[in-house]
Amino acid sequence: MWSGRRGLLRSSGCGVEELRCRRREREAALRKARREQQLVSKRLLRDEATEEAEGGCVVVILGEAEIQEFLRLAQRGTEEKERERALVSLRRGLQHPETQQTFIRLEGSIRTLVGLLTSNQALLQLEAARCLHELSHSEQSAVAEACLPATSYLLTYLSGHSSDFIELCLYTLGNLIVESEAVRRQLLPQGIVPALAACIQSPHLTVLEALGYALSQLLQAKEAPGKIIPLVLGSTLPQHILQLLQPGPKLNLGVAVEFAWCLHYIICSQVNNALLITQGALTTLGLLLLDLAAAVQRTEDAGLELLVCPVVRCLSNLLTEAAAETVGGPMQLRDERVLAALFILLQFFLHKQPSLLPEGLWLLNNLTANSPSFCTSLISLDLIEPLLHLLSVSNVVSVLVLTVLCNVAEKGPAYCQHLWPGLLLPTLLDTLALSDTEVVGQSLELLQLLFLYQPGAAQAFLQQSGLQALQRHEEVAQLQDRVHALQQTALHG
Amino acid sequence: MQLPPALHARLAGAPGAAAPLPVQRDSLAGNAPFRFAARQVRFPREHEFFEDGDVQRHLYLQDVITQVAAEPERPRVPEFTCQVAGCCQAFDTLEDYEHHYHTLHGNVCSSCKRAFPSGHLLDTHIQEWHDSLFQILAERQDMYQCLVEGCTEKFRTSRDRKEHLVTHHLYPADFRFDKPRKGRRPASQVSTEAIGEDRAPSEGDAMEVCSEQAEAHSEPPRERRVYSHRIPSTVCFGQGASRGFKSTKKRSKRQ
């Protein structure tokens, strides 16, 4: 049973078309950023409900004098409420980039803010933290880096008990972490890893989600494989992360998403995956995959793919580790329900997020490549035909599907027997009609295996005008040798 | 993509692996000009294969502002006041009260009423300020523990500890939770402490941890130090207010 989670979309007065357009623009920007290896995103925690109560969210640009006045009132006002109101006004002003710039240029402003952050007036503390949070979210490096003097305090407060406050500190830290290596070079010696390791024992879901976010930002850093991941692996964080990913009634989607991505960044950096395997990562992730497949059938929840994606990646990469192959070990992944789950998820991807199909098929490849057992399951669970149906989606998907089919076929006649006849021949003839070299190449590989292991396959191929289908590719450099070899085999046996 | 109906039943069924069909390979398979070999593939973090999924992840991160709005509104309750003796703060939401309680009454030293942001700092404070045994031991061994959680270094004096905090952990030199006791600090520190400390509410000032006099250049005479610990600098009403939600960490035996 998945606990409730916040909805992804909310109407904000914009038209649906405008929303889609903006999303496309953002997506394009993110792709470009990723190609330049500059993929950075920050989270902003703003309590909209409070803002509406405060009278709309018109963001006012504050000038120097106003900022100074608010700071003065906050620091030395006589009445509690007056001091709070001053900080609230400052915070709202700081939502605007111009106010942020003015603020950081004002001498002593950060110092005052940090003083308020560490004061013993709880509500002032909270508001000061919110101000810092706004600053941390800025895209301007100078603004975010102005928050550096506060980091030792943010870390100290992580071992406190006020969950709202801790959540705020964590999101602020997460935003700062992603800002620059200089920031991380300060945070690491200040003890961010042990602080997070202590904080992850909190029972509050909001705190855990925030922590997962901050940690995922830390693990995504360029220097993480060398400098950060070893520290994380040496702490108690991995065990706690795996615990938080255990399927069951207590699993919270928002929390799980963050920690699954943390695990992905750790695993794909290939620092010490064997350690994770000994801690039961394969088992936990395998069970989680089963749970996800069940959930996907039950709910229309948009957002499950956000969790499925990193889980699939983690499993797939972990399977390539030598430690995963230890025969008979309890940590090994051998349960054929994983295959059932994966196909249910592939169907889910097909409808919700086709761009994730290649990742699912990549996992399928890693499950079947060296495993006669899983190849047998593919056959006994009647999954060959559904697999063939994916061949029309895209070239990348087709190559992967054909690769999986080759994984099955290369294991010999007992396997090819079950691939034949069915839809396989007409489907292969269809793929030979395509022009993508990689797709055709993989089809040729599969044909060789079938000709080799399945009596009558070459004959049937000829009868269905297979030779003509091959002729198309006789002049293609990467294909011609294989085309000729197949023609020979078909004709002369 | 039609899935066989039995598949869902299999998912819900018992764990198990299929008994594999016999494997029998021909040496010609995958021979030139063919090249197929079944093999697992791993992708490193920056591989373009991950582009789509990564982009989706970041769109989600950027979308959070719309998520927060869907959260249930904080219920406002009729105004109430804090029940801790001597505190008369008023609140109209439980979350505000929670934060207030934890900040001011959560980790409070029962001797001098100072509040601390964490149990760890409270414990360190009690040990260094209110435990004469600590002072005795400190003459012979390194007793001042580093304030950073996870760091096990100990030091002979609090000044050495501060040095360590600044150079090793990049803490600010005026870190608020490592200030010498009030009344004994040198003039040069006054200005930095003025900020945020110019009011002294009933709960006592800030969250000083270290007890050593900042101007001490050499070890102060033993008697004087023990003496100063027996008389706390703020009046304690002796009610022995409990420390509230305190962890099960070990306490020093003395107050």
C-alpha cells in the first residue's frame, strides 16, 4: 500500500498549452545542460498556503534602505510580532532576484541574518532560515555562495528535533551543495556526511525526503566518485537507505524516489558496489521492483516512473558486478517474478513514458545474457510474443529487443525450438525491410543463430522470400559480409 | 503490448526460478563475420543512455513548487501559550509551537537554563561547565571533544579545540556554539557577539559550550576553575526542570 503523495501538477492559472510549451522549453534546456555536463536543479520549498493567507504572492522588489530597515527591526525591534513581520517582509522581497542582489551587496546583511538564524527566538529563527532558503535557490552563484557563512549552523541544526526547521535546513543545504565545488569543499570538512548519517534516523517523512534530496545533490557532484562516495559508503548511510527502500506499507513514494536516485549515483560511479551487494541491495531492489509492478497495476499514479527508473538502473548495473554472480548466494537475484515484474513495467513504460523503454530492456538484457534460467522463464511465461510487439517502437528499442532474443537463441537448440515458429519469422522479415543498419545487423545475428540451431528455419526463410529481403543490404558496408554468409547458408545448408 | 493473463498471477505467486533448458552451443555461433556474444552491459554515470531519465528527474525537481501547494494546510488552532514554567509565548499553529519547544525547551541544561540546538551540544556543555570531575581529568588528558559529529578528536584546551574547528573543519572563528563563558571574554570579541545577543531572555543567553576563559594564556589555577563551576553565572531556580525530549545518551553523574 503506497502512502499518499503530493500531486505533480497544479493549475496555476496558465493554459494547458502554455504549460506544455514551457515544459518542452525546460526539457530542451535540461537536455542541453546534461550534454554539457552541467545538469543542476534546485528545489524551492515555499509554503503557498501561508503566502495566500498573507495576501497574495505579489513579489516586491526591496531597495537598500528597506532591507536595512527590515533587518534593523528584526534584530532590535521591541515587540516579537514586529520583529517577525519585518523578517517575513524581507523574506518575501527576497523571492525576487533583484532584492537578492541588493541584499548580498549590503554590508553585514548576511552576518545579521546568520545572527537571527542562531538566536533563541524560535520564530525568528524559522523566518531567517526561510530567507536563507530563498537565497540558496538563486541561479546566481554569487547569491547562493553568500550563504556560506551559515553552513556550519545549518549542519548543527540537523541534529535538533524540530522537523520543519530541519527540513528547511536540508533543502537549503541541498541547493547550496549543487552550486559549486567550492561550496562542497567547505561542507565536507564541516562534517556533512556524518550529520546526514545521524539525521537519516529521523522518523519524519518530510525530513527524510529533504535529506534524500540533499544527499542526491551531493552524490551527483563531479568529484563525487573520488571524494564523496567513499565517505558515504564508509558511513551508516547505505544501510539506512536500503531500509528506506524496503517495500511494504511504510514505503513513501517521495522519500523512496530521492533515495533510489542516491543509490543510482553511488552505483553507476562504480566505487564499491560489492559492499552494497553484501548489504542486500540486490534483494531489496528486486523486491521493490516486484512491489512497483503490483502498484502500477493498481493505481493511475503519475509519478511511479520516477521511482521505477532509478530502481531499474541500480539493478541493471549491480547485476554486472562479479559479486552478483556468486553462485547460490542469498544475495543473488534469481527469482523469475522479477521477469514478470519487468514486463508489467515495460508495458507501463510503453503507455506512460516510452523514452524509458530502452532502460527497461537494458535490465532485461543483463538478466538474460548469462542466465539459462531467466531465458527459460522468458519462454515458459510466454513473454516472447509481447517482446516482439515492442519491435515497432523505435530503432533503439528494436536493437535491444533483438539483442535479448539473441541472448535466448544463442543458448542452443532447446531454446530456439521455443522461439519457432510463431511470429518470429514474419517479424524478422519486417525488420529486414528497415534501413537502420544496427537494427538490420542485429536481425542478421539472430538469423544466423536460428539457421544454426533450428532445423527448417533456413527453409522457411527461403520460402517467405527471405533472400529478396537480404538483397536490399548487399551493398551496405557493415552488413554485406553477414548478408552473404546468410545467403550461402540458406541456399546450401 | 498484450501480456499473458497468467503473468499477474505469477507476480503474486511464490518466489522461484525456472529449471533451465539444456544449453548446447555450436562453435560456429557468433563466428566471423558474425559477432554476437551474449554479455551484460554497464553504463557509467555520464553516459548518454541515461539522458532521458535524467531529464525527467530534473523536471520533477524543478516542479516541486507546485507540489508544496497540494499539501494539506496547516490547521490554525485557537491561540494557546507554552506550558513550560516561566515561558509565556503564544502560538496559533502546532508546528510553530513544536519549533519553539524544541529550540527553547528541548535541550536545556537544568543547571544554567541554557538551550542548545542538539543533545550532542548539550551533553558537551554539561560535561565542560558543570562537571568538576571533567576539570580534574582535563589537567591530565585531552578532554575537550571536537564539536563536529563524527569527529573523535579531543583536545587539551578549548582553545586548541577551537583551532581545530577552524582549521580542520572550516568552521567560522566566531562559531556561536563555541564561545567562552560570558563575562570572561576579551574586549575584541564583544562586537561579534553583539549581534543577536543583545537581549537576554529568561531562558538565559545563547548556547555557549566552552568554559575556558578566552584570555587565558596559561592554565588558570586549579582552584579558581573548580570554584567558578560551582557557582553558575545565572541564577538557577533549583526546580530542576527536566530536559524535555532528551535522548538516552549517557549523562555525567553530577549536575
